[in-house]
Amino acid sequence: MSQVPLHELVDPERLRALGPSPSPAALRALLPRGWVPAGDGLHARRDLRLFFREGWILVVCLVVFGALGAMFVLGAVPRGWSGALRVLGLVAVVWLAACIAGPLVTRALRRPPRASASSASPRLARSDRGDAE
């Protein structure tokens, strides 16, 4: 898992205010949600427990709404070979979409955050300050 320097996630002034050797609890309090300090005290990494803590909601919703959707689809599909081919075609389309979107989403989630919003786009920086264009 990649590590990100602390100064990219937290304001350097706030880091200096903690002193030369801050405790892991103090560092964790400064970090954004979903990040934990690494063992060296200079870097941070993604907190994988975040996904387990709230992931059960996603799993329950996927099972419940997936089962409801499957009942509606199977109720609307004609019997016989034509219905089986339609279901296989639907499964193939969903599988293809998952093969394309899955790696893109995974890459986006593993990408470290940008240093600051103002360096990302001047237009975004103006809108953050409330200036009108």
C-alpha cells in the first residue's frame, strides 16, 4: 500500500504545533477521515478498517436490491430458450461493464489525494473563495 507524506494531507503549521515527536493519537486526530499514520511518523496510509466498518451496509443493500431486481427481471423474461438467451445477454453486458469500470474505480480510490485544491485548478480556487467570474 502506498504511503503519502503527512505534509500533503495536513497543514505544515499544524504539524509543527504538535512538536518534534507527536504521538500517533495526535497525528491521527489531524489526518482526514480514512487515513492513519504509518509506523515512521512521517507518512500516512489509507485505513483499510474504514471499508469493513461501513461495508456491511453496502453488502446488505446489494443483496436486497439485487434479489428484488432479479425477481422483476425473471418475472418479465419469457420462458424457454429466448428467455435464457436474454438473461445470458444481460449478464454478459453487466460483466463487461464491471470489467471496464472496476479497474477505473479501484485506481481512483488508491490514488493519493491532491496537495491542495488551489493548485489543482485556478478556476476551482476562485470558486472556493466565493469570487464571481
